[in-house]
Amino acid sequence: MPVNYQPIVDDETSIPTSSSSSSSRRRKMDDENQLVYTVDDALTSAGFGKFQFLVLAYAGLGWFAEAMEIMILSFVGPVVKSQWNLSSTQESLLSTVVFAGMLVGAYSWGLFSDYCGRRKGFLGITIITSAAGLLSTFSPNYVSLLILRCLVGVGLGGGPVFSSWFLEFVPASHRGTWMVVFSTFWTFGTIFEAALAWIVLPRLNWRWLLAISSLPSIAQLFFYCIVPESPRYLSMKGRITEAHNILEKIAQLNQSKLPPGVLVSDSTIGLDEESAPSKYTPLLSSTRKLLSDCKSGFSSFVMLFSSKLTRTTLLLWLLFFGKCILLLWYHIADFGAK
């Protein structure tokens, strides 16, 4: 979450304060009398342009592929049930194992991408999703299909890594708008999968549908070598030179310039929160000590239930729970109609 930091002013130099997060973070260092800026400052200066559209295309493809793999459950289940003479319980289990895998993957991939990087995170996600999805095509029996679809679910659980990675390239003032745009890839994915099933199932079979539906995930692997790491992640890990190189490429492709001065880590500036508080600082201050003392993934989970974040956490859970109920109602209604 972006944080406003007031500029440090020495006795001889006066730097105007701005209400925007990017201008307020830029300041003079007392010891070197040198301007510094953060990743957010750089992204704001570079603007939203061609580079972000390319990042959006790659991340959107991942979101598109995930929507297809979720939507396919509505079409494969009834066909497999008829072909293999499954019971209604066995058919429903094909969907259940996918969501069970997503439950495991959602938390695991978040931790993995925080420790190992966003690129390695969605590389693992894409490999598991595409490999398990393609191998599902050759499932010889019901048990093997269950196992492979569960593995697909584990990969699908990491879908939010794509959105996080994309937003870490977007200037703070544009993130809300482009998150909405990014979400449309899910809608297009579900529509495309429905159209694909309508074309493929009558002419071929469910195995072909599984194979074709795994192609978007496979396509991501071909472009992985040119995908950049998140500059925010690099900055938080202290890899400032690498972060600066990526930010320079963003500015160059967008035909803009980075702010004057030297790039510094967000975590370095975070040390000055108490001496330069902002309206955002209290949001995390109550649990800052907990995270500094214990870097485990569990402490990150506990942070969601701090006094300042509990309301937001529960609201998001309620929204996603409502979405799941609607999807479940759709599947039940569809099953009843058949």
C-alpha cells in the first residue's frame, strides 16, 4: 500500500510538499544533499504506456487461462459422467478437487512469490496448470483424472499473483481503473470457453476440449523469457540496481523519464515512518512489530486481522463468498435442468 512520506528539509534548502504520494516521497538526504525517489515515484514519472500494455497482455492471458479452466468444469463433468457411468457424487467430486487444490495453491503461491519473486511464482503456476491440464487429456480412468484436476486447481490458486505482478508496474493513481480492466480478461475467458465447448464437444470429445483449453497456459511459457521481474519486489529485497534497470526500460518504452536523483528501497524509506507519519501510516503500525519480529507466512495471515484491517478483510471475504454461492447455485441449477 502506498505511503506518504514528508520531505526532509535541511536548514538551507526548502522542498515544497505535495499531496500526491510520488512528490511527497521525493526528498533531500541530509548527509549527501541528494534527491532520492521510490518505485512509486518512478512509475508515476514514467506514466502508463506501451510497457504496461505489454505487461497487461501477459498477465491478462494468465487470468484468461484461469477462467477457462474454471468454466470447463461445467462442460466436462456431465460428459465424463455419461461416458464412464459415474454417479452424481463422483461427478461433483471432479469440481470439488479443483477448488480444494485452489485452496492450497492460493496461500502457497502467495508465499512463494513473496520469497522467490513474482516471475518464479507464475512460472511454477503456469507449468503446473498447463502440464496437469494437458495430461488430463490422457487420463485412462476416473482416479487419474481426479488427481490431475486437483493439480490444476493448485496451479489455479496462484492466479492472484498475475494481478499483483501487473499492478506493481502501474502508477498508484491508475491502479483502480486498470484493475477493473484486468478483471475483464476473466469474463472473456469464460465466454470463450463456453463457445469453445459448444464447438468442440459435439464434433470431437471432452479430451480435445481439455487439450485446447490448456493452450493459453502453454502459450505463457513461450513468452516467459522476456517477462520482467516486479521492480517493487526487487526494491523491497534490496536489489536496487536491478529494479532501476527495469524502471529505465519502462521509461524508455513509454518515451518518458525517471525522476532526478537516486532510487532507494521502499523498506529503507519505511524506517522513517515514525518521524514522518502520514494518514496511511496507522493502517499497518499496530502490526509492524509483529512482522519485524516474525517473518513467517502465518504472521502475514495474522496481519489481516489487525484492528485496522479486520473490516476490509471480512468485507473481501464476504464478496468472494457471495461470488462462490452464485457459482454454486448456477451449477446446481444446471444439474437440475439436466
